[in-house]
Amino acid sequence: MTKAVQKITLSPSRDIPFNKLVLSQSNVRRVKAGVSIEQLAESIAQRTLLQSLSVRAVVDADGNETGMFEVPAGGRRYRALELLVKQKRMSKTQAVPCVVREGGIAEDDSVAENDERVGLHPLDQFRAFQTLRDLGMTEEDIAARHFVNPAIVKQRLRLASVSPKLHEVYADDGMTLEQLMAFSVTADHTRQEQVWENVSRSGYDEPYQIRRLLTENTVRGSDRRAQYVGIDAYEQAGGPVLRDLFEIDDGGWLQDVALLDRLVTEKLKSEAETIAAEGWKWISVAVDFPYGHTGGLRELEGMPVDVTVEEQATIDALNAEHDRLEAEYQDADELPDAVDQRLGEIEAALLAFEDRSVVYDPADIVRAGVFVSIDSEGRLSIDRGYVRPEDEAPMGDPEIGHGADTSSTGDQEITASVPGAVISVAGSPIEAEEDDEDVTKPLPDRLIIELTAHRTLTLRDALAENPAVAFQAVLHNFVLAAFYRFASSGGCLEIGLRTPTFPTQAPGLRESVSAKAVEARHESWKARLPKSENDLWDALTALDGGAQASLFAHCASFAVNALYEPANRYNQGRVSAHGVRTRLDQANILARAVGLDMVQAGWRPTVDNYLGRVTKPRILEAVREAKGEQAAQLIDHLKKTDMAKEAERLLDGVGWLPEPLRLGDVTAAQEQDGEAGPLPEFLTDDEDRDSASDDHRPQLDAAE
């Protein structure tokens, strides 16, 4: 016989005046959490009570009902109603809908009510906010009614705008909220879905990787071009900007790169036309000029504009204020924000006075030119006063060359918008993408040249820091030229002194650590040396041995040429036809002697400088060498563009170098040549230095 199912009976509901209710001590909630009592009271005032209170009758000692009811479940709602009564926004006799419980345990009811409460899934809230906006509520209205900041509403509405297909993945726990946030950076549903398909298969699905893929064809708002033009000006010209509401985006991502470049060019040309009115013969315009672009040009010596009496008074006042603030806070562990800001303003103002306009001789201006570009902070950079060799005036004819430009600039675009001046917009050729997938094919000549340009510059810097090796290297070069028949053109130091130029501009060369170190060292020495070459010998004689050695090493470093040159590719190997080591081989010996470390010098493989320039098998080969076969297999299914980007991430910080940047096997060479010894006695700075005979002094002008 089947047993009858016991039917449940629900507790009855009643409307009870608020003044007949009291808060029960059986309510288990003790810690404040979630929406505040004040916010809940405002919600009840706007919407009335949306959920009944659970109450129990209060009985006396004999078990008789007293007419009062305690609230073991719903204490926060009770407190909110109590606040409304105190604010006289609700009558104390207002009937409150209640569920009257009998039997059981009050504490059990309180725990169950809180445990069984389930909040909205975030996606449901995103969609609900979207519905409210579609019904006519503003973002501010939604924020006010739901007690959140308007920025939170904007974020949730942005998440609601992500592709519905990705919403389904998120709802099924197929992606995290952080990943969904990353997809909100663009409104292109098709692109969002493509990227998700890619990252979900590859496993490279971190939020930062998703953002990078969605913005790969854009320009960051922090880019020098965007900073120079201004994002507002770009948007006014119709340029779209991607914004990230969940991460610091440095101004977002500018999508129309062609428009941005056009605005940059137009603004730079406008600046150039203004400068052309000063009378310069030529003006070269570029977003950024390559390292060494002023090589072979004579720099004019201008005279700074004199400081006026008023300006000097301002300078003195700024210096006095700076000294006073520093003295006042010299013992403080940390400067107040206002003081720190003021000190920065003072330093910027003083720097502006130091960077004063320079006056040039009009006779020089008519044959000289100007470089107009943008610095790394997006500010206009104007470098005046450079004379090309073909514009130099012959003796006795100082005005020659004025009026017409007979030189060939080789730039992309030339306009003569200002009479007497030629404004050229510099550019660089676009290379076709290499489709050959054969890993055995040699690296492209241009890429090897660029890589060895980095190595040459770093080697120059390293040699300049090692006077002993520099002296030995120069001595080695002289001895080769004087005593070895087949070695006269094989050395890697081109003593003349000729400074080898870089035929192509390697990405990042100008901003490299080595370039900045070389430039800083050169400017430091330039400031110490006399203006006139007639005074140079006496100035060199006045230097002590250490200073002479450092200057000697610095000058010698400019002769370093470790560049690969495709025209000589067959005679740059280990040994020449006569069994003599060639230039690149000797560059390896020199690099080993100075302890050259390209990784320490800051070079790392990127898409721009290597990975995006080689075939897919070479990319995989690099990852395999650095991280192993398993890492290579993670990316071997990707397209070349994505593979190069992921390889850059995998190789970051591991110290991997392409073959042209590695030290060659110079063990045998070291055994034959020996180690670089200490400084020669006449270059040391000991007390007996002055006793050395003049015959033993280095002839610094011997190679001139």
C-alpha cells in the first residue's frame, strides 16, 4: 500500500502595524554588509517594501500572545523602516506585510533566509541596466536609483554591449569577468568573436593578450604622434578612439592611423613654414629622425639671446624660492604634494630660461637648414643650424648658395611653400613581406645590417669604456697596416679617423641605451675641449693620463665598424683567401675583449626589430632555442603576425639573441692574440708619468 505524501502548509501572512514590531535577538546577522540601511530606506521609499518580514508572536511568561511581534529574519528591512519613521516619511502605524511563523527555531529561520538568498548574475545586471536605459533612464538616473557611481553604470552598460555570443560563453563560465572586460575595448562584435576563437584555441587568453589583439592596428594615446596632435583635435577631425573603462588606457587607442599621420604631417609642415620665414635654405620634417642624421653636416655656433633685466629678476626670484623650499623641507621624509608640484614648476621655468633662443649670423642662415620633428614626449623639436657639404661657401664668396636649392633630398614629398626655403617631408621605403617559409634560407641582408648596426653601436660604447682595450685595438690596427701585407683593409677599426655610417636605420637604434651613452659622453667631452682647433694641442697636454686615455678611447670607439655589408658577404667569413682574419672576425675578438653583452645593453627581440622580419620557421627556431619544443608547439599553428607577437612575449627576459648578435667562437683567436693588457705606462696616471719621454707619448694626430 502506497504511503500518502505529507502536504506542507505555508505560514499565513498578515499586515501588522510597524509599532507592533520589534527586532529579535535571534537575528544572526551581526556584521554590516551590502547595501547600507540608508540606501535600503531610500529604495523602500522609491519602490515600497518588495519583500515581507518574517515574524513570530511575542508571548508572556504564561505563553500568551502580547500583541507584539519580533523580527528574526528581515532585520535590515526593519531598520530601514525604522529610519523612515524617524525621518517622518512613514507613519509608525503603517501596516507592514509579514509572514507569521509558528514552530521551528527563530535562529534557523534567520540563517536560512540569508543562506538561500542568491544575488543576480553579473550578466543579468548588465542586461537589466541596458533595459533601463532603453526604457529612457539616463546613466545618472540608473546610478542614483541603484546607489552606485555613474562610472560603474557606464562600465556595466559597456559590458552589456559585448557580442551576445561572448555573453553566452561568459554565462556558461567559459570565460572570466576580466576577459569579458577586455573584449569591451571595442564595439566590433565580429572582431571580438574572431579574437575569442583565436585565443580560446591557442590558450593565450589573458585579458592583456585579448586587449592587445583587439588594438593591434591602432596607435596608443600615449604615442608621440597622438600627444603632438592632441586626441581632441584627432576626434574633431573624425578619428575614432577606442576606450577602456576598466584599465588605465593612456588616452585610449586611435583607430584611424592614416588620419593621425596626415594631421601630424600637416601640423609639422605648418610649423616648418613658420620657421622658414627666418631665412633658412632648407627644412627637413619627420616624426623622428634616425640616429646619426646630422653626420657629415657642420653645426653652426649660435649666440644665445641675452637675458633682459626683467628676466634676470624672475630667474633670481625662482632660485630664491627653490632654495627656501628645499631648506624648509630638507628634513622631511616626504614632500607635501603642493610643495613637490611647486618645485617641479620652478625647475621647469628655470629650464625654459636655459633653453633660450639662439641667434645665428644671417650669412650662415642662407646656406644652412633645420630639422623639425617630435620628441619622445610628443613635443615639437626644432634643431637649427646645419650646413650640408655642398652648401659650404668657397673662400672669398660667403654668400654663395643663397636662393636656390641644388641638392637632392631623396625624401617622399617636397614643397616650396615659402620662397627661398625647401621643406621636405622625410620618409622611408616600404619593404615587401617575405613569404619564403624555408628556415635554411639566410636572413635578409637588410635585417643583418640592422642587427649589426645595434652591435656596432654597442661595441663602440663598450670600447670607449675600456681605454686599455681601445689603445691595444688602435695599436693593433696600426701594426696591421704597417707590417702585414694583406691586412691593410681587413681591420674592424677604420682609423682615419673615419666614422662609419649606418646604411639603414635599425628600429630603436636612436633610442637605445648605447646611443644615449655615446651621445652623453661626446657632449661631455665637447664641453671640455677648446672651441678653436688651434688651442687643442695645449688642451690635450694639460689633461692627465687618465683623461687622455678616456678621450683616446672615446675617439677610437667612433672608428668601430662591425656592420655586415652584403657587397662583401663572401669575404667577411672566418678567414680571407690569404688566411687572414677579416673585419667581422676581428669584431668578435674586440667584443670578447670588452665583454660585450647585447642583452645587458638592452637589446631584446621584438616584432619590429627581428621576429616580424623573418620566416615562421625562424620564429619557431628562436622560441625552441630559448624555451624548448613545448613552447614552440604552443604557437606553431598561429598566423605569422600572431606568432611573432606571441614569440616576443615568450622571449621577453630570457636573453635570447639572433646569430648576428652573438659572440663568435674566438677561442682560437684569443690563444693567438692573447688578452688585452693593462694601460701602457705613458697612459697611466702615476707619479712617474711626467718622466716618460716625449717619444713614448701617443701621437693622437697620427691618423688625421
